[in-house]
Amino acid sequence: MLLKTIKGRHSILLLLIPVIIVLLWMSALLHSESLTVGQQMPLYELLLFVTAGNNLVLSLVACLLLILMAYGMVRLNENYIFIRQRTDLPAFVFALIASGTISLGGMHPSLFAAFLLFLSVDRVFKIYQGTATLSNSFDAGFLIGLASLFYLFAAVYLFWFWVALAVLGYLRGKEILAGLMGFMVPVFLVVAWYFWSDDIGELQKTVESLAFFQNSLGDVSVFQYAYWGILGFLVVLSSMYMFNVYEEKKISSRKYFIILLSFFLVSALSFSFFNGAGVEQYFISIIPVTYITSHYFVLQKHAWIGEVWFYLLVVSSILIHFIG
């Protein structure tokens, strides 16, 4: 009955979210280490400079970003009602799976990118409301541009933005150009700074090294693969359930689902086609995974099936920290 108990609105649960994330993140906090090798994108290098490269401070910042995103998950659903019920479950699900990949215990540029891309999802959803479409398109592009200056492969989400515009019925020249201009503003400013500092060659070398870096999964345990398998199956099961009730949904909910699913597919394709895009894509992909699986847990009609899968997710999310 755990799922039935927490899938509604519970202020106590929300208060516990930081505690849950910190407990699951405890190993990363106690044994902080760098998750990156070599020169990184400019804004991440700036973060390293500000924190003096202190791995503990970076891990604390990462933990804070996860907490903010967990609360943001609830806020986004309240604003756009993707799940047809006011529920705190997305925050809890996000808290569970955010630390489910053991090798990502700490700060990585993709986590900062995930936070900015999450904010861009909010701007994209606002476009559907039909007000300030140019402003929201610019903001979405701007956030994607900022994200790419932390994590190079976040730039591919500009294509996701265009897909989202098409889904929302706003794939028009004005919105496309506004989003592209938003994307170019932070990129142009950083390039101009490097050019003015006579370091443009260094920036080029950094981009090339990251783009062609041969990333690999490294030494991954069978338990980690099993955990990813559980999440993958849940995504498939939840997506099939959503497609099954697709016609019953409001038009807005249908569009939001397609946008979230396309977001997940862009992440999966980035991992598949770009050698430099490694397991860190997990941080980005859990944004749509949280909503799609939470939707299934809250609304599927066979309560006992949902309970079984939810218990499996909770138990595996805890056990992976001991056996992963």
C-alpha cells in the first residue's frame, strides 16, 4: 500500500525529499571524486574555478541541483497537469532514480545541463498556452545554449525544441528564429570572450576533444545493468499504458507526453550516435522518465501491478547502492 499512500499530496513527503536525496547521495558526499577528465566546456570550467575544483563542494552543488529538480517536477505537473492528479509522486520517483547510476555519484557537466534543460521544458510547455510564444521560444533556446556551454551534447536538444514546436503547432518561422537566436546569444558571448582573449584555438580544441572523445561504460556491474533494465522496462510499460489511454487524454496532455517522449528519444539517440556522449546522459534522460513512470503509477487501473513495480523500483533503487 506504499504507492497508494504517497501518490497524493503530502507536505511531509515533500519535506523528506532532501533527506532521501542526501541519504542516497551519501556515498558521493563522503567519497567525493571528479567525474570528468581533461578540459571541459567553458561554463563548467568557470564552475571549477569558482569552487577551486573542490570535489566535496561540487558534490554538494550537485545534490542541491537534484533537490531543486525534484521540487520542480511537482511544480511542473501542477502548472500543466501532465498527470491528471495533483501528486507529489514525481518528486519521490525522481529522488529514487536520480542516484541510481552509481558511477555518476558526484557533479558532472551533464547534471548542470539537465537542470537547464528541465527549465527549457517549462518554457516549451508555456508555448502551448499561446501567450508570449516568441519570448518563451527565445528562453527555451537560450537555456539550451547555456546547457551546451556546460555539456557539449546538450546542443542537440535544439532539434528536440523544433520537434516540440511541431507537436504544439508552432513550427513557424518566428518561433524557430526566436529559439535559434536564444541559443546563439550565450554561445556568441562565450566565443566572443575567447576571441577577445586570443584563446579561440583553445576553445576549438576543447570542443573537438569532447566531441570525438571515445567514451565507454567502463566497468559496470551486472546489478547496474539490471537496474537500468528495470527502468527501461518501466519506461516501455508506462509509454504503452499512455498510448493505450491516449484518446482519453486532453489534447494538452497528449502533446506534453509526445514532447517528453521525444526528449527521452533524443537522449537515447545522443548516447547511441555520439562517441563522446556517455552514461552521463542518464542525468538528462530521467527528466521524462520521472513523468512517464509517475503517470503510470498514479493512473493505471490494476492497483496490485502498480504496487509490485513500485516496490521493485524502491527496493532496487536502495539496493543498488550496496551491491552496485
